[in-house]
Amino acid sequence: MKSTFILFMLCLAASAAFAGSPKLSRELQSPGTSSLDVIVQYRVTPTDANHQKVRNHGGTLKSKLDVVKGAVYTVPASALIELAADPDVVYVSPDRQVNGLLEFAQPTTNANLAFQSAYDGRGVGVAVIDSGITNSGASSANDFKTSDGKSSRVVYSQSFVLNDTATGDPYGHGTHVAGIVGGNGFNSNSKNNVIYTFRGIAPNVNLINLRALNSYGIGTDSSVINAIQAAINLKSQYNIRVLNLSLGRQIHESYTTDPLCQAVESAWKAGIVVVVAAGNNGRDNSMNTSGYSTITSPANDPYAITVGAMKDERTVSRGDDLIASYSSKGPTLLDHIAKPDLVAPGNGIIAVLADNCTLGRIFPANSVPQSYYKTGPGSTSNQYFKLSGTSMAAPMVSGAAALLLQKDPSLTPDSVKARLMKTATKQFPASSQATDPFTGQIYTSYYDLFTVGAGYLDVWAALNNYDTVTSGSTALSPAVSFNSTTGATSLVNGASVVWGTSIVWGTSIVWGTSAISSTNIVWGTNVVWGTSTMQGFSVVWGTSVVWGTSDPFSETLSVAGEQ
């Protein structure tokens, strides 16, 4: 208990130090002498007068970000103090770099039952903010055509990549993500009478292609925020009800001031379900937390549905599925939000490969041989590709959300989130081990709330749930509170949060009376804490995560994920 108290006090000390100079993010406390791009958030949407003030300090306006009441400027480092002193300014942060984080997965999640009952996403728009979606003239684009094959279901495309207006997918990540959400499997329909082997979760959904990542899978906060703003503006025109973000970056500040999170909240409040990949840092032990507290931004926002990755073990049964050891775990840094919200298949997922993309060239072994899904002589495929990561798990949930909204268009984002979490399967082993296929290193995972959230996505169960979140209530993910005197860890909800306010948990969970249903526990009945986290109480809420030198999105580094 003494060591637990010391760790918690270290957390408070680190958080207090970070809280200094509240209008400037910590990277801007010592910014150097050169000019840099920054996102400035204001109390109200900035006017020409606000922009002129920045110009008076030697800055230039790059882009307006009305969705977060802000803008992107290039400013001299020497002007930051004066800029922060402006009473109209709320927060200043760098325009940071952001990276891009079915065959068995569809029946594993029971999405095949939804399809058999005519739930296919028809009429619902899903915005994919990623590296683009393959051009309509490419052969791989067949998977994104309407059922009659005459037109594309990619109904809108726009690029927010600096100095690049192309909306195709030179990297390959976005097309793969779109295929999981809504590919119809057209190019995989001719072996052993198995039709559409690689069909996505919502194979008739309309896709809105908002490209924010370049040909190397890299973008910026501002490119993603501009894309989110576009999704909000286009919501009515294309019935955009779901937004998928299979991307992220390190957490640098509270979600309450992080511009990425604030943009996510704006979309949610506009009536769009926002689904975000949890991150792939679950093996990161740089804080001596065995991968806990490695959720990335904007997955740390309590409004968003944050998704971790499971391994479907290449079977249609759910009973043998295990957590992917690389899947990031909660609670979140700084705000201590319980994440992820749920988990879905994300390991070794086969979906559409964009023509002539970077990933296809760098990792040719990830291509799926045509003999695997076509009758006759086989060769390396130029149409399907295998990737692993929470970037692949998030679109599973985005597709599921589209199905729920097709069935009941009146659902709010909070009701969609609540149904998906409440109906998620909660039967897990106490622990499991995974072996890195390259290093041979063994990783042990424990199936606690910070690893699997509310449980494992079950599309059919969610479609057959009829609970709603009443007006004035929300389905925000709860914060975590640690009592250093009693050693108790508890979940903390606001008065308007649907999960209830009297949740107490350790080895089991007791629900408050205001839960969605007193007989159905969202978080499961047996939360098992691993010994590596000292019963869950010694999670370090540090602020200096070392993310390593490899690509933070491990799905681009592995042929088949983990074993």
C-alpha cells in the first residue's frame, strides 16, 4: 500500500508540474527561436480582428478551425508569450503529427446474422478520415460499388493534406479501413461457392472519403480537424451518422484542451457517432506499467467510442478469441478515463488493398494470394491485404454503428454507444499470452476493464437491444478515482451519465440503480486484475511516455500480427 501511495503522489506531482502556464502546451514552454505552426483555441470563434492580432505579432493565418473555435497560424516562437496573454485565447498547442493507426471477423462479431436480416448499412453515411480511399477507376474499387455495380458508394471525396488535392489512397491504410467498414467483397466471390469472402460489416453503406494522411500515413492535428469540420458540414447532405478515426498520437494535455478531442466532441454533439482506434502501444513498458495508460489521442476523449483489438484466431467461434497484446490499455494519461470502451477483431484482418500503394510495395508478403479466395491458378493478390492493429478494430465498430442507425435512424450517438457496450460479450479468460512472431518475446495480458472495456463487440446482440439514453443524459466513459487511504479504485460518473454514480469495483462490479438495466452489467461481473499492476492500484499516471522509434501503428510492420 505504501508503494501505491508513493506512485499516486508522483502522479499528482507530475500533473501539477504539467499544469504550469496553462495557455501554452508543455512543448511550447521552451519552443526555441524559429517559427512554428500552432493551433490557437479561442473563447469564441475567432474573427478577423483576432487574426490581425496574430499578424501584428509576426504570424500568418494558415487555416481556420471553426469546429474548435480556433485557427492554425505560423508564428515566431518569440510571439508565443504575447499570444497566450491575449484574454480571448484559451489554449495554444503545436500542430502535431498524427499517424494512421473479415472473412472470420464478420461471423465472429455476428455481423453475418445482421446481413442475413437485411441490415447492411444502406442509406447511412460513414466518414472515413484516413489516407484516402482507392480511386473509382481502380480494380480494387469494385468492393465499393453499389449492389448493381453501376456506381460508387464513395459518394464524396476531399483532401485536407497540405499541397496535395488527390483523394485516392497512395498509402493504403484508408482503403483497408473503408473495406472493413463497408467493402462488399465483390473481388472475392468465386471460390467453392463462397460468396463475398471479404465482405465488410456494413457492405452497402455510403462512404465519405476525407483524406487527412499523406502517402506515408502521416498527417497533422489541423488536417484531421479540418476533415472533422467537413464531416459536420456535410452531415445533412450525405446523412453522415458515423465517423471513423483509425489514427492517433501521444497525449500531451487533458482532453478538455486537446484540439483533436475538442473536434471529436463537436462532431458527437452534432449527432455523429465517433469511433476511434485505441492505439497499438499495449506492449510499451516504458512507464513500468506493462502497457497500461497507453491510450492515444483522440481515443482518450470520454465521448468517443474507443476500440481495442482482439485476435479472432482465424475461426468463426468467439470462444477461442484473445486480446491482442499490442492493443493499448487504459486508463488514459492525465484525465484517468476508463478506456477502451470495447474490443473488436483487429489482428490479421484481410480487406481491400489500394492499387499501387506504399504499404503494398513495402510489405508485399501481406498480400493475400488469389488462390485463397479464387478458383484456379493463384498468384499474389493486388486486391486484398492483411493488416493488424486497433486501426482495423475501430472500423468493425463503425460498421456496427451504421447497422444500428439503419435500423433506427432516431438513435443518438450516446444510445448507439450504450447499446454496443451493454451488449458486448463479457466472457473472457483471466489472462492469456502472446508471442511476438519476430522476436519470440512472450507478453501476458489480463482481461480487466482497462484492457477489454465493456467487452467484445456483438453486432447481432446490439441490433436486438432497445434501450435508449434519455434526453439530458450521456454515455461518457467514466473517470477512475484512486483512494490512497483505503486503496480502493472506483469509477466516477457525472450526475447525467447513464452508467450511474454508485459504481464500486475491485474484483467485481456493483452497479448503481441508474444503469441502463439493473440486470445487465455493462462491465461484466468478474474483472480480473493482473498481478503486474498490483491489483490495478499502481498504474502510474505519468506524462513522459517513451513511444520508441518504430512506426507507432504496428499493423504496418507485421505480415500476420501476433501469434
